[in-house]
Amino acid sequence: MRVSDFFFLWVLFANLLLVAYLGIGNYQNGAKVATSQDNGEEIVAWFSGLAAKLEANEPIEPAACKPVDEENKFTKDVKVNHWKNCVEALFAAKGPFESYSNLLHPDGPAYSSKCNKKDLVTSGSFIFEKLTINPAGPPGISPMEPGEKLISGLNIRLSLCDTGYYLVKIGEFKL
């Protein structure tokens, strides 16, 4: 064996180590994304249960997530809840999703308004989007703004911002 053969074997071994290292990292990130998707499905199920509680006139916890009927939204004495208060109550201490966090970036937020490559910590966060029904085609999609009023019949899509800053759609629900 010559020196060039040893160099070739060394490069081959280094490449195998690099591929193994990258493969393990990608597998771990994929497992975190899958866990986050499972958590997102539980969030969608919770909101679906919220709709059932509204129909049965049962108390809703947290109260900040109770939507107002379409007819009553302009009534003077009716308190209209906003999206910011609801989502903060859901992910706050003693909220139903307090244990949910951003698994890809532990220092990042559990939810954000959009998936943004310029804000690297949004990877792994939940994205809530408002769906506006369009009779002539696909629905209009816009981020849920903090001041968005919670009105019955509001269509919302839950997605996850993955490692490539693309949205992974988890589900849709209606308030």
C-alpha cells in the first residue's frame, strides 16, 4: 500500500463519519418534528372539543378563548376576547398546553405569527393562520393577528414551522 492509498482510506473514513453524524442529527430533528406534530394534533382536538362545549353551553377554560356569537359581536355590553389573550392563556402556566415548547429551539417561542427564515428561533414553533372562505376558489390565508377578535365560526389552520422554515400543516378547526 502506498501513501495515496492511506490518504484515500482516511478520506473515505472521514466521509463515513460525517454521513453518520449528519444522519443522526437529521433523525433526531425528524423525531422532534414528529413529536411537535403530535402535540399540534392535540391542540386541534382541544379546539374541536371547545366547539362541542360551546354547543352544549358548558363552561370553557381558559375563559379568554370563548368566542362571541356573530350576532352579539356589536352588542355594547358583550366582552369580545382577542386571539393574543387566548393563545397566551393556552401556553401559560396552568394552561392546557403549558408543557408544549419549541422542541427544535428550546429558547424559541412555542408559537409565533409566521414562519420566518430571518428569525431562526421560529423553526419548531406552532403557526396559527386565519382562513377566509372564498366561494370562487381556495380560502384566503393570513396570520392570526394578536388583536384578532374571537368570533364563532372563525376558521383557523394550525401548522408547524419545520427545520427548513416550511409550514407542515397539522389541521384546521372552527371556533
